[in-house]
Amino acid sequence: MSFAFKSTVRLFLLMSLVVFVHTEMKSQQVLTLEKALNYACQESPEIQKARLNLEQNRENLIARRASLKSSFRLNLTPIEYSHNRQYNDPLSEWYTTESLNSYGTFSVQQPIVMTDGVLTLSNSVRWQDSQSNSSFSGDPFRGFSNRLSLNLDQPLFTYNRTKLELKELEFRLENSKISYALQELSLERQVSQAFYQVYEAQMALNTAREEFENRSQSVEIIRNKVEAGLVAKEELLQAELDLMTSRSNYQNQEVDLENQKDRFKQMLGMPLDEEVLVLAEVNVLPVDIELEKAMEMAVDNRLEIRQRKIDIETGQFELIRTNAMNEFKGNIGISVGLFGENENFTGVFDRPTDNQNIGFSLEIPLWDWGEKKARMRAAKAAQKIREINLDDQKIDISLTIRQVHRSLKNLLTQIDIAQKNLENARLTYEINLEKYKNGDLTSMDLNLYQNQLTQKKTALTRARINYMLELLNMKIQTLYDFENKMSIVPDMSEY
């Protein structure tokens, strides 16, 4: 039975080694944190959505600005024929009209941004062949006509809608730039957390492998002692049971590592069937951070504050629109032009006719039952909420910085404690391993010291990772890299 168990252990170790080597051989991505971040910035689904939102708002602004330039249109009707039979009541007779037309209009329209008006220059050319058998319709006409006109349509006594719309689109673009930059920072935090989770799982697997190998050696030692009659057979049975438990833990760590890798690859936007191996350095160098400077940097640099200010400015636009409900406003329309006709195209303007038209209209609200005042009160309340949100945002930022600063100090203390605990656990294990080899300690007692050593290794790795992640959090919260003493405020012109 002992020979079979020994063979099983060797077979398990051999299979684990084969799986590990096979995984390493087919590995296509060896990722450092920097490489993982670069990959995520290109392939992550979240960053792609933020990038597309940025592109959408940029193109909307470009399109709106393009619409404010002169637009040229040409409308053509190559042929139009009509044949109608109609009745003339005053003359009490039926008559027939027949016409053949071909016409087109070329127009140039120019919006006026400063005044929110529209200036239009148009020229309509028509060829017409018409005739009628009515006694009052006159002679048939076959020839050309041309209508040239310049029109101005200008709103009065109201706000400039074109300017307001442009400013809104500019704010939307700036807001999407900020959202994209914030998404990049958020992605850096998420990828770093996932990266170190994979790294921690890799370390846990290595620790579990070492523990399994140590227990395998312990089983060999105690088996020799049983065969020599130095210890009872129950010791061997307990050691074999501990080894099976260790093997189960080893397998669990393998499963956990693969699950962590899958979640990590999903976050990066990487194919799930692609193997990854993360390489990291978790040596911690304490960074001295002044609380007052960190809070000042955060309030000055945080993009969320600018977003709240944009909300307030766009809220002013809502107040303008609400105030324009049921407003007193007017409009002026001016049109001047020439009209000419002739049987020959070159003689169309031989005897032109001047056309002028001017119109002035007013819209005067009389009674709205208090609708406008109520909507204005609602809009002002919404604006007040935006102002409160800005103040709350500043307070939340300050509170977060204070919490992160305290956490960093505490984590340095935890690292020191974890290092000393690991040193003590390693020394204790080595001493008790010698006792175990000399027969002065049972396998159950050694098992406790082995578990203690494993736990302390894991605790030190986790404490170091937590400090590095919290230091990254401070960098993201303040947009200042205290390690390299440099600002990381995104340049909005790059987006």
C-alpha cells in the first residue's frame, strides 16, 4: 500500500510538472503591469466604448460647425408636363390648359452666427411652353424666365439659439474627453488590481507546490521511521492524510489561478484561450506624502470638479431656454430681387422687374396661467442642486485623500509586521523540522508550523500588493505621482 501511495505521489508531481511546462511552452503573452495596461488601453471593451463616445461627440461638433458655413444646393426638375380641363365661373365656359416646364433652382444659404439669422441667395431658371384655349388667358408663351433674390430671415428679441447649441456641443465634447481620461484612470486601477490578483494566485500556487513537496518529503521520512519501528504506523496514516489535503489545496490553487486569469483576460479584451503569465516586482519602497499637498493637488487637478462646473454652465443654458418659454419675440424677413422673362435666354433681363418684400412680425404672449414662473422655479432648483453637487464633490475628494493617506501609513506598518512574522515563521519551521527529523515532534505538530509559514508568506505578499495598489489610488485621486514627483493631469488636447 505504501509503495502504491508513493507511486501516486510521484505520478501527481510528474503530471503537475508536465502541465506547468506545457502551459509555459504554449504561453503567448508574458505580461508585466505596463504591458497589460497598454494592451487594455487598446482592447478593453470599456475603454473602446469611452473612445467611441468621445468620437461621437467630436464628430457632432465638427458637423455642427460645418453646417454654419455656406451651403450650396441645386434642385432640378428636368421635365414637368400638365394637361388640365377647368371651368371658369365668371365667363361660364370650359377651357383647357397645357404646359411643358423644365426648371431648376440654385441657392446659397449662409447662417449668421452673431445674430442667429439666415441669409439666402437663390436663382431660379425656368423654361416654359404653355397654351390655353380660353378667351381670357392671353397668348401662348414659349420661353425662359429667371428669378434672382436675396433673402434675410432674422429673429428679434430672443436668445441666440445657434451660439447656445454650439456651446453645448463644445461642453459635451469636453465632458466626453474628461470621461475618457477618467475611464483610462479607472482602467489603470482595475487592471492593476486584477494583475496583482493573478500574481498573488501564482504565488499562492507556488507556495502550495512547495508545501506539497515538503509534505511529500515528510511522508518519506515518517515512512522510513515506521519501517524502522521508531514511530507508530498511525503517524504515517496521518502524514498521508495531510499530504492528500495538501494535494487538494494545490489543485484548488491551480483552479483559482485559471479563474483569475480568465477574468483578467476578459478585462484586457484578450481571447480567453490565450495563455498569460504575469511578471511583477512587489518590493515596496515607502513614499513620503504630505497630506496638505495631496489634498491641494486633488482639488486643483481632479477632472470630476471640472465636470461639475460644466454641469453648472449647461444648467445656465436650461435657465435661458426655460425663460424663453412663452416669450415676447419678433422676426424680420427681407427679400429683394429681379425677375425677367424672354423667349431667348440671353434676353431674360432685358426688361427686368424689381421685387421687394419686407415683413415684420411679433409674437406676444398674453397669459400662461403661471407655467413659465413654475418652470423657472424648477430650473433654478435644479441649478442649485448642481452647485451643491460641486461643493459635495470637493468635500468627498478631501475625505478620500485623508482616508488614503491614513491607509498608506497603516499598510507600511502591516508590511513591517508581516515581514517579521514571516521571518519568525520560517525560523520556527526550520527548527521544528529538525525536531521532526530527530523524532522529537509529531507530524501533526509540524503540520501546524507548515501552515503558519504558508499563511505568513501569503500575508506578506498581500500586504505589499495592498500598499502598491493604495499608492496607485493616491496617484489617481490626486493626479500626481508622488513616487516620481510629477503631475499626471491628462492633456485634454490629446483626445
